Amino acid sequence: QVQLVESGGGLVQPGGSLRLSCAASGSIFSIYTMGWYRQAPGKQRELVARISSDGRTKYYADSVKGRFTISRDNAKNTVLLQMNSLKPEDTAVYFCNFVPAVRDYWGQGTQVTVSS
């Protein structure tokens, strides 16, 4: 059984930064591609960044490229998302999951609100 727990969200002004963390339980974490997803009110959940099992290959959605950085520490079973230059349109609930996502592993997510 795998459990994914997100943390690090909050309220930040435009241009600010946040670092999200995803803690994973279970022994299979290190062999899978992981991703950060987000869901804004009234919109579908979207993948914003993913990272390969060895951390060498990363992908970013165009909307966050150059501002967000994904990383992972397999020894600690964690995935991080450093978010800089935040914009109001980044406001959403952020989730981590495998890529492709596994329905049963969606956690509660962490709310990110970008507002002045």
C-alpha cells in the first residue's frame, strides 16, 4: 500500500515562492516516475511537472517552465516542487502521484493561493 502526503502550500503574494513536499510510504517509490499535478477551481486536474525514477529526466508544462523545479530524494521517499515567480493563475490544489497517475493514490493535496 502506498500513501502520498503533500505539504508546503499556503498563501503567497504574486512573485513569491513556495516549496511543496510529497512524502511517500512504500518500497516502490524509487522505481517510478513521479509527478506534481494541480487542480484549479472549475478546471480539470493537470500535470505540471514530472521526474524520472533516477531524477535525470524532467518535464514541465509550458505554463510553469522556467519557474518551477521538480526534484526527488529516493533515500527519503520524497518529491519536491520549488515554485518561484508565482502568479495568481498558479492558484490550485497541488497533488503528487505516479505518472501515469494511480487513482487510488490521490492524497488530499496542498492548497496554493497566490493573491495580493
